[in-house]
Amino acid sequence: MERRIPTKEEVAAYLKEDNNWGRWGKDDQVGAVNMVTNEKRAAAARLVKTGRAVSLSREFPKLPAPNNPTPAQHFMKRSTRGDTGGGMATDYYGIAYHGTATTHLDALCHVWDHNGMWNGADPNEVITFDGSVWGSVEHWKEGIITRGVLLDVPKHRGKPYVTQEEPIHAWELEDIAKEQGVKMEPGDALVVYGGREKWNEDGNPLWGSDPNLRPGLHASCLKFIKDSDCCVLVWDMMDHTPNGYDIPWSVHGSIFAYGIGLLDNSLLQPLAEACAEEGRYEFMLTINPLRVVGGTGSPVNPVALF
């Protein structure tokens, strides 16, 4: 892989010419998750040796913060059951999960550019007030249960986290995979750890507090993502912003170009630590979205199993 920053024309080609439209049929709404077959799930299950489980989810974000302008709602109600002394507790959840606070899965209808949505769908025709009639999250109702591969960028760099000045590039991901002795296989979950927790702990601005300035994956990573044939990208730092190309979406364009799901705001430090302790960077990963008809995604609690 060339070790240079691609031109705007090359990035545009990644998203338009080098896409997966029609690969699983012109009417497909499942995308790259088509590669997660029964055989793929069974192979992932065989990776479980010790039974160690690691959650990749952040806490339900109820507290307002610069990166959480619309905090999630959680209301409790306590009721009695007659005069017996018994009772029960019930509650309500409400959440606007897109953004940089909630661990969530983006569906194929979530974003698009001037060329259209996944498989060329027209957002003006399929996005309605009641939900999307194309590429919505219920098409992944069986979950995404597959082999996960973690690429640990801080460990490779010998630094605690990725910075704004040094975004993650495609050739670096290739180097890390070779260094860790792992090879991506069709239908895998590509997990890219950037060090978000240590970034915040080191006194940097709370993640996403400035939507126009954020370290993360450079648009060059689109090439690696496509070539990896992954079904989902799991990441903590997301797109490097600004993307430098004057385009609406860079790495998030993987959704409409390649048909993959994006697992945003993942909590990856515990997973990176577990991989180092276990001495391996592959594991079984389970991602189970809510079955919301017409939904653009779902909050999730992904779990890695070793």
C-alpha cells in the first residue's frame, strides 16, 4: 500500500467507483453483513477459549457535557402492590444516540452523499418522518456475530493516544495487522483503537466538544477498510476532522459506499488491555441492535469473548 495521502479525486473514487453497490443485488439492504454467514458465526464461536467477556459500551449518557448536548433520559417510578408491603420499580428510557456520547450502531440509511445512499437509494424518497423504508437497522435483527480483530494504534506508536496532528492512515493499519500477526478475513469486524480515554484523561477537550476539530481515522483508511472486506467498523475516535477534502463524509462514507455498519463511540481501552493480557487480537464479537423498524441505528452493548 502506498504511503502517501490520497488526493481529493482519489478519495472521491474510493466512495464512488470502488464501492460495493450491486455486490449482493441491486435491492440489497443488508450490505456487508451478508458475509456473516452461519459458517462465519460458527467459526467466530470457536475463538472462545477462556470465556472472558469484555463490554465495549459506554455508560448510558445521562449527564450533560460538551459532547452530550442532548443527554439521555432515565425516569424512575416506584409503585406499591396493595397493602402487602410489596411493590415494583419501573422506568423510562429516552435517547438521541447519534453523536459522540453514546455507543451505537449506524445503519445503512444513516448517511449519504450526492451520489445517494447505500446501493444508490434516494434519501428524498426513502427517508420519512416515521422512519426509513430503505437500509434501516431492522435488517440486522439477527445481530452481527462475527470474528473481531483489534488494531491497537497507541501500542504500535508507543504513545498513549492518537493526536490531531497525527491521524491514523491506511498504511499504518496495514503495518499494525502485520505486527500483531493478524489477517483480516471477509465478514470480520475491524476494531480500531485510538486511545480516546487516555486522550480525555490527559486534559484534552472532552471528546467531540468541538465538532470541527477531532483526531481519528484519516480518509486514506477508506482504502484499507474496503480491501479488508469487513462487515462493521468498530472505533473509539471516528473520523479525523476536518477531513481536508471539503466532502460531507470521509470514513463515515463507508456506510453508503461499502455497506458496512459503524459502531461509534466504542469503549476500547478495556478490550485493548484484554487483548494484550490474552496475547491475541482476535475474538468473537456480538453486536445486537434493537429491532426498530425504520431506525437509522441503535444503541448497543457489544461484547467481545475470548
